[in-house]
Amino acid sequence: MKSYMKKVAAVVAVAGVALSTAACSNSGSNSTVASYKGGKITQQQYYDEMKKSQAGKSTLANMIINRALEQQYGKYVSSKKVDKQYNNYKKQYGSQFSAVLQQNGMTASSFKENLKTNLLSEQALKHIKKITKKQEQQAWKSYQPKVTVQHILVAKKSTAQDIIKQLKDGKSFSSLAKKYSLDTATKNKAGKLPSFDSTDNTLDSAFKTAAFKLKTGEVTSTPVKSQSGYHVIKMINHPAKGKFADHKKAIDDEIYASMAQDQSTMKDVIATVLKRADVSIKDSDLKDVLSAYVSTGATK
């Protein structure tokens, strides 16, 4: 049910990964970075080469953006919030967490930096871009409040079909989940999943669509195919949609989550953050490092 690699890989902020560099130091431009027989590389030489490279320019741009975000929105993102999100990922991935980080080229420290940058970017988005009533009305049309379901995950369609037949013959969902389900997290819990609504991004869209069509007590009449395999789903509780006001926060969060995935929107947000930061780039060779977000004339 979980897409481990996608979710961790997605934690790369629009503003870019928070990188650090020793290219510029207060210890003196002639300090030695590396030495070899017959010579050495000074910080100034290293800096001169770095600023010619795209990697060096990207690093500077990321440093400026992250510091601007921190200065303007840091009060809204505490280390406690970062740690909470980090621990949620760690708990979700369990023993696979370290391997997933490594495969994505991250350490625990750099992953936390990415989470922090993401949270800062989200705050910037919410302060700069306001949701309209039209957006809310559109989202409300497709919104589904939280439902609770049981499911049995198997590898073959034929197995799922057989399970559906056994359920019709009176076998209990709980016993069949324990016997057949490949979802180790739920098979001993009668296949019960945590409640979810239409804003949930951890479940396969085909799974959610099929589940939302069921009434309380109903079971899918045909197997539901997802990236994980084939599911038999039973609806435990499918509440009425209710009033918009009761779900406004969840809907607004969904809209902002969608906006955060839009590169054009986030580019505009970062451009506004940079303009407010009144960035002044002293090195003429690096005057264009923020050109992807603001015009050259907008920075000094």
C-alpha cells in the first residue's frame, strides 16, 4: 500500500535542497583547501572555479532562498514540527528507512533540512497565495470525508475472486484477511486500515475510487487492481458528506497541497520571497544566480 521511494524522493523543496559550501569563509581567501606535492588549492581558487559552475551557482541560489525563507517564515516552523514529520516518515518506513534515504542520496540530517525547507515553502505559499471561493467550491464537488474500510491484498486476480466468493458463502472477512492478505500491517487486524478521505495521498487512487463507491457493509464485487496487487475491500463506515463548513480545513489543505506541486505557482511564491528579502549580490559574476525566479534588475 505504500510507495516508499516516491514519498521520500518527493521531499525535495521547490526552493531546492538546502546545501552548504565552504567556498566562502571568513578565515581568509588564501587559506588552503587542499595541498599536493608541489602546490596547493586556496579558498579563492576554489571559489573562482565554483562560481563558474552550474553546481556552484545552484548552491548559492539555494543558500539565498533558504535563508530568505527562514528569515521571513522561520517563526512558523519549529524544530519540533520538523522532528515530528521526520519521525512520522521513520515510523512509516521502519527498517527500510535508512536504505530509502541512502538510495535517494540523503542522510538523516539532509532529509531534515529538506523537510524544514518544505515546511518553510508551505508557509510562504499560504501567506502569499490566498485560496478563492471558486477553488473551494470546485474541490468540494469531489471531496469525500473520511471512511473506514477493511481490505485483503493478494498477488493474483483469481485469488481475489475466490475470496469474494468465500465471503458470499459466509466466511468472515477477518479470517480470510489473516489467511490470505499480503499486507502484514493489517492482516491480523481484520484487514482494517486507518480512516482516510479524498485528500489522502498514501493510498493508490484506484483503491480510493473503488472504496468511495461502497456503502457501509458492502464488499467490492470484483477485485480492485492497484500498484500493490489485487484488493478485496469492505466498507465499515461511509458517513454522509455533510456540510462544507465541517470540512473546510481539510479542503483548503488539499488545495494548498495541489498548489505546492505546481512549479509555476511555487516559482511565483519564491520570487515574492526573494523580492521581499531585497537580495544584493556583490559578485558581478554571480548576478544571474536568481534569474530563474526574478529578473536580473530585481536584484542589486
